[in-house]
Amino acid sequence: MDIKYFSTLIEAIELINDGIHIVDASGRIVYYNPAAKQLDEIDAEKTIGRHILEVYPSLTYETSTILKVLKTGKPIYNVEQNFVNYKGDKISTLNSTLPIIYNNKVIGAMEVSRNMTKVRELSERIVSLQRELYESNGKKEKTPKPVTKFNFLDIIGQSKEMLKLKSLGLKAAMSDSPVMVAGSTGTGKELFVQSIHNSSDRKYKPFIAQNCAALPNNLLESILFGTVKGSFTGAENRPGLFELADGGTLFLDEINSMPLELQSKLLRVIQDGRVRRVGSTKTTDVDVRIISAINTDINTVVETKQIRQDLFYRLNVITLVIPDLAKRREDIPLLVEHFIKKYNEKCNKFFSGVSKEVLDIFMEYSWPGNVRELEHAIESAISLYDGEIIREEHLPFQFKNFQRKINNNDNYDYGKIQPLNDAVEKVEREIIISALEQTDYNITKAAKLISVPRQTLQYKIKKLNIFF
């Protein structure tokens, strides 16, 4: 390898925020970047040439991800590892480990470690706080109160689709059957979920929500099912969300993001009505109603192997599919009125409505962010401006670049078909502007939101003359 190229590579690795270890075939550390030093609080000079278990004595050949890869020669991706550093601090990392192979022989391994200690601590603290909350409420409240905020009256909409969904949701609340709610981001899935709980016989019992996309596999498992002391380094006796939700409802959001291995364990708990904490041999009976949500097409989650087929049919007993705002435009005036009232009260303003031009824009806009995007548009206008009417100049960035179909001179040819390239560019522009707006114009986050490479997004921003 060219020395200059190798030097540049090392310099780049030195700047990476994740910890990087490289070991030789015997497990001795040959490289240790600054981020790893900060993560483990160990000087690199004290680690080079020493065996990985000598530096991390709480690990073993069975629990060390880097030693597993040396033994098997197979990569490991996104596996949580828990250990105690030399100071006695409990550390959690999310590791991806690759074998280094030369002439078909494993000569070492490289591991990239992301610090998950604070994430684990915060997650476990949230579980503890939820437990304290429900225990204290049970002792103090003489007259029980529902634990969720929203009910069906909070769901704004008189379109045929929404009236049907609210009716189905109310009927679902009368049973204990699992419910799956599907819909794009921002359509209001959690409003339906909370409303179902709030209208059910379980409304005075716990309502626990967990986003399945927010945590790595091992951590999510311990959060859901609980842990026993000694099940892994630093583990304590702690109930999981199933135990906390006993008698109530457990809402699993983005269930299609849960790793398939964990889905099989979830299925077993649902089938048996018993939960076993991580590291325990004992089971605990639980009475929990499961409501799940997905933010993708419900017809494809099994085909694309996002959800196990057996789990899908277990969870999808009652189905509610929330339509995008663009498919229920007749509800837009009602939502506008509702959000104006809400943010007038919050911001002490006195807006009475929107101009005809603004309403025309709202009725024609594609709403990639759905109801949440409409709410943020109203909130932005009321927060930043004063007046009685929300006008075009009060709207956020994406609306100022939106070209309305209606011609103010009434000479628009409604029968004319747009060239395909023009139509595609228009839709691309709307989606990109909305993504930028929702991510505070962070190109990396916007690219991830609309599932395109960062370089592609930069190219399209330049091509479509989007300025910000």
C-alpha cells in the first residue's frame, strides 16, 4: 500500500467519533484510536501490544465480540456489548466487527464501537420512572383517571374515511384483541392508539409506549422483558415494559423495525401470556393488550421480511389504516381552524383564519409531512407574525416555492396535461423542500428522511435551484 495513502487513511480514522480497535490474530491490540481512548478512559500507550482481555477483564472469550470474530472469521454487525472498565464504570457499546483476512487466513479484526452507555442509562431510568409514576398514582388517586391524553374527540376529521376509522377504533376499544395501526409519518397514529386505550376497560391501567426503531436489539430486549442481576455486566433486577404494562396496554411503535430475532421472542410472550426476564429461568404472568404501529405499506411488510409472518397475523387482528392528509383534503379546513385556535391560546394571538390564497395552497399542496406538517405551518405563522389573517407571506419556506395550479387570471387550461419531466421535477422539489424544512436544512438528515444518498440530494438541490 502507498505510504501516503496509508497515512491519509490513519488520519481519517483518527477523526472518527466512534471507537476503533484493531487486534492481531492472537487478540493483541495493535491500534486504538482517540475516540476509543475517550470511550474507555484508557491511554492508548497502555493498550498497544496487550491482549484484549487484559485491557477489558470483565469480558471473556464468549462475550467479547472481537474475539468471536477472530474465532469464526465472520463479521458481526450492531451487537451490544456490556463491560466494566478498569475504574469500575459500566460501559455499553454497540459494536460492528470485521475480520481482517489475508491469503484466506484471519490475521486480525477491526471493531467499531459506539458508546451506548447514556442511551442504556436513560432508557432504564425511563422504565424506572414509569414504574414509580404508576405506583405513586395508584397510592394517591382516590378517583382513578385515564392515563392517556387523547380520546376520539381529539381526532379532527369529518371525511368519510376518518368517520369510518373512528367508528372502527371505538369498536376496537370494546375488545382486547391486538390492533395494528398503519399510516405514514404525521398522520396521527398515536392519537388513535391512545384513544383506543382511553375508551377501553383498561383506561385506568398503564399505557406504555416504546419505539422499536430507537434502540439496538439487546437493549430493546432488556427494556421490554426486564433483567435479572448478573445476566450481563452491570445488569440489575429490573422489570421490563411488559411487567409495567400489566393490566393495561403496551404500544409498540414502528414494530416493523424490530429485529427478527427479537420478534420471535415477542411472539412467544404474546402466545403464552408469560414473560421471562433476560438471564432468568422464571416466568411471570402478564395481562397486556398489544397495539402496534407501522409507518409503511401494510401489504408489503411480510413480503419484504420486515415482520415475521406468524407475528404479523398475531398482531394484525384488527387493522386501522390512517390515510394521508392528501387523501382526505376535505378535512383540511377543519384542521386549520383547530390548529389556529390551539396556537392562538398558546401564543396569546388573535388570528381568525387564513386568506383564500393560503387555503387554496393548502388544498392543492401534496402534504408529504401530513397533519403534522400542517400543524407546524400554522404554528410557525402564529408564532412569528401578528395579525388577524394568515397570509401567503406568513407561510414556511416550502409553501413560498410551491407553484399553485390555479391561475389568478382564470385563463388556466384545466384540460392541458403537463410534460412528464416537469411534473416529476415539481414533485421532487416539493418533497426535497419539505424534507429540508423538517430537518432544519440538514442535508444529511434530509437525505436519510427521503431515502436517497447525500450526494444525490446535493445534486438535485443544485439542479432544481433550491436555495436556503
